[in-house]
Amino acid sequence: DYGVVSIGVEHDAAAEKEAPAKGSDLFPPLQAPGPVVEEEPAFEVGPLKIEPEKRLDLRIFARDNDGLHGSKTGYAATQSFLVVTPERLGEELLRREEEQRRILERTVAEERAVRDASYRLIDEAWKAEGALPEAAVKEMAGLARTERQLARQLTGITGAMRLLGDEMKNNRMGEEEELVRLVNAIIEPLTDIAERLIPQASSRIGAIREMERAEDR
């Protein structure tokens, strides 16, 4: 019978003298109070006047409507943020984007190696009649395993890029069109490769290992 009726945030910051260092703010009223709530409120930190290179500690809380024993408040773990200038934030986002680019380049190189090995196996083993040699089967198992690993790497890259996009949006870095481009030109294609194309390739390599006839392979 109980449910969450309000949520808010406690903040503790190294702020300028005229601004409060500590405080507690309620978020707007919940759209659907109940045992489980999902909200995405915005908390503006500008009024806190936090000096660059200082930390901001935030702790989300929720209050219930226990009418028998009194309303209770539950707290999430404290999250600590380093407040930086827009210039430094831009440099950090660019550094992380470059890091993901290097990881992607290595992933592409590994995928090309899988492709070249597959072409070689076509000529050396797949075209031959009868069961595949043990050495070829073993190599193909390794290729399928590599494909699964590459899919996980790409999933990590897309997650990192989505986080970059979220941080750009939350910190008002760049235009909305740039964020849309990031999703449409980079994140969605990589997601399709990681979740559909590479797993398909891994499954096909596994299926070919079981085929007896060259024309099926």
C-alpha cells in the first residue's frame, strides 16, 4: 500500500561565499506516485556558483507515504562530480572520443584479419569435398570466438559514445544537430554491426564447421 510520493537531491559543493555550500531540493511533483516511479528531472547547478576545479556531491533521496509509522526517506549512494570550465570539459570529451576511435581502428583491423582468414579457408578447405580437416575446424572455432569478442568490443564503444552524447546534451555542449549526427552516423550503425551483423557471421562460421558437402559450405 506504500509508494514513493516525492524525490529530491541533497547537494554539497565547494561554492563561492555568497552561495550555499549545502542544501536540499525537491524535484517537481511526481507524474505517477507509486511503489515504482521513473522520473528524469533536471537539477540546475548554475545557481550554486561552484568554482571550477571544485567538487559537487549529489545524493538522490525518495520519500514514501507510510501513514502508520510515518514517512521515511531513502538515500542513494553519493555521486561526486568535478566541476570544470567548458574548455576543459570539451578537451576531455575530445580525448575520450579519440580513445574510442583508436579502439575502433584496432577492432576493424581484427575484423579484417577474420575476413582474410575466411577467404583463405574457402580456398584451402571449404571447397574440398568431405569433412573439414581438424586444423580448419579448430581455426574456424577460433574465428567464431574472435567475432563474439569483437561484438562485445563494439558494444563497449557504442556505450561510451552514447555516454559522450548524454554528457554533451546535459552540459549543453554543441548543437542538437551535432548530437543527432552522432547517433545517426556513428552509434546506430555500430550498434547494428555489434548486435546483428557480427553475431550472424559468428553463427555462420559455426554452421559451416558442421557441413559435410562443399557445395553447402
